Amino acid sequence: MNNLSIRWRKSELIWIILIAILTAISSEIKVAPFYGENFRFGLGSIMFLLLILIRPPYAIIRAGIVTGLTVVLFRIMNDVAFNLFDLTESLKQNAPAFIYYFIFSSGFRIFGVKKYQDKPLHLGIYATLLEIIGNSAEHIIRAFLITDTNIDLYDLGLLSAVALLRSFFVVGLYSSVVISEQHKRLEEKLTVDSGLYVETLYLQKSMNHIEKITASSYDLYRKLKDIEQRELSVKALHIAQEIHEVKKDAQRIFSGLSNITLQKTNDVYFLSNLLDFVTTANTKYSELLGKQIVFHVKVSTDFETNQQIPLLAMLNNLVANAVEAIDDVGEISIEVFDIEKKTCFKVSDSGNGISKEDLDFIFEPGFTTKYNKQGVAATGIGLSHVREIVQMLEGDISVRNFESGLIFRIEIPTKNIRKRVE
């Protein structure tokens, strides 16, 4: 047995023991859910279900057996320590609890409940069913062992109500946490993909330049060869070959990035989802820069899109520029609405704006009005890429000064960004 297998088994054992101990402790915390009823239940089953959903043990039945034994032992020790029952009576009272955890964990494995972890309704129904069966078996055995204990239809009704309450409470709690984490991971992935998408645009433009340089170098080689400048012509040919190799490397990188950013996905994205991602990311960005910026978002039209990567790259660039344009405190507004057969995006800020003369050059590659603390200019490629994305989607983009800041307006044919129903 290798070290990895040993570590995995040790980790599994520790997790099962932790489940058992936490469940045993929680089972001593009692709740009375029904007013006027002398009916209480422990939180042990809630803790058990929550823990096996968070990290399902590979040996789920073993986890149920260990947990059941631990709960019984914990209760007996408690009864004996506080002189509540003698050992025999305590065993009769508490031993049936083992049946609940054994049945619940066995049913969890038999029904394959684990595969419904992303389906809250199915998960809640299965959990409720298993709890009703486990609780009923526990009470029937307890009634058999203790002569003055019985169970009727009314008690079964209460057990069913509690099972429904506990199961859907746990499933709801678990699902809310899981969905929140999935949303966070999705947001991070989409943000990374949009950043890579912008880089692919820049790389593609560089490849076009490399192609022109290669052609020029080869043309120089031919001319030098024609006038019998052998040494210079050989150098020119060598340069053309080296540039060609650089182009091939760039093509491989471009292909890899394109596969990442343009890969098929079954995730559903609405325009409103993208705006949530943009505002969340740029709120964090503004805080990182030590700025207090209020974001206003207004979505008058919403639909599912299959152009989430280019749209997110476009909006992220515009909003990040707006964040950088604001000195310390300001506002950024983002609007989405319909106009005829086009979807319009408007991004405005309360920043410093730019001069009227510079507006004509704002989308040109390399143009920038931003400098860091050392006086080094920014790359000036963000807005040129935004224009390329808009043009790729057959849209139009315009910019004008708005009060003290800028307002960008983008119009894109809705059919080019709306996902078609297949």
C-alpha cells in the first residue's frame, strides 16, 4: 500500500470519527418544534446529514455504524454519569438510536442519494423518506424494548412532520452554500476567460504584424539576391526564417488560448449575470485602489447570451477604465436597454473625462492618458480591443464627455449576442 493510499484512509477515518463525535454532541441539543406538544428532538440527525452532504464518506454505511455506536455510547455515559438511568435501562432507552443512523446511511448508499446533491428537491425528498423510515424503526424497537412506550398514528404524523422540517432545512442550508460557492467559482472562471480573450485579440493582431514583417524580410532577401548581395541576402533570409518560427510559436499559443476561451459550456448566462460579475469585480478593484465608488446598474432588457466571453471582456475594460478615471470618490452607471433590433450598453462615470481633441484618438492602439506614479504610460490597448470586440459583433461604439466624466455607448444587433433556441 503506497503512502498516498495510507494518507487517504487515515483522512477518511478521521472524518468518520469527526462526524460521529459532532453528531453525538449535537444529539444532546433538544428542540421543541410544536407549541403545546411534549415533543422534542435532538439536532444529531441534522448534523449527520449536513456533514455527509458536505463531504460524503466513501464508506457511508461504516460512517453510519460508527456514528450510531458513538451516539448510543455518549448517551449511556451521560445517563450513568448523572444517575438518570441504570446501565440496563439506559441501554434499552438509547440502543434503538443506532438503528436510525444505520438505516439512514444504508439508504443513502442504496438509493445513491449522493448523485442528487445538485438537485435540492430530489435530495430533500430522499432525505425525508430515509428519516421517516429510520425514525419509525427506532421508535418501534424502543416500544418493543420498553413496555410502557407505544407509538400511534399521531406520533407517526409528528415524526413525518419533523423529518420534513429537518431534511429540507439541512438541504436548503447546504444548497445555499454550494450554490454560492459555485457562483463564485463561475465568476472567477468567466473573469479569467475574458482576460485571456483580450490577450488572444492582442496576440492575433501581433501575428498579423509578424506576417507582414516576414513578407517584407523575404522580399528584401529577393531584392538583395537579384543585385548579387549574397552575404546580406543570406542574412535577410535568415531573419525571415526566424520571424517565421516566431509566428508558428505564436500560432500555437493562440490556438491554445482560443480553445480555453471559446470552449463549449452548458452554463446559462444572462446579460444581468454578466453585469453582476462586472460590478463585483470592479467593486473589488476600486477598493484595491483605495477609491469609494458607487455602482448604479439598470437592466431594461435581459436574455440568455452565448457571447458571454467577448461581452464580459468588453464591459470589464470599459468599467475598469472608468474606475481608473475617478480620483477618489465617484459614481459609475451601467445601463442595458433595447433600441429597435439592437441591444444598447451605456457606461458612464463621474471621472475627469478627456479633452475634446483626444476623443478622436481614444480607440487608437497605444493611445493613453493614464500614467503610473513613476510617469510610465499605460499600454493603451484596452479601448482598441473594446472597439475590435464591438466590430466583431457587428456593432457600433461611440464616446462623448458627460458632465465631468465620459459616457460610452455601444449598440450591437441583438441577434448576434442572443442565444438561439435550438
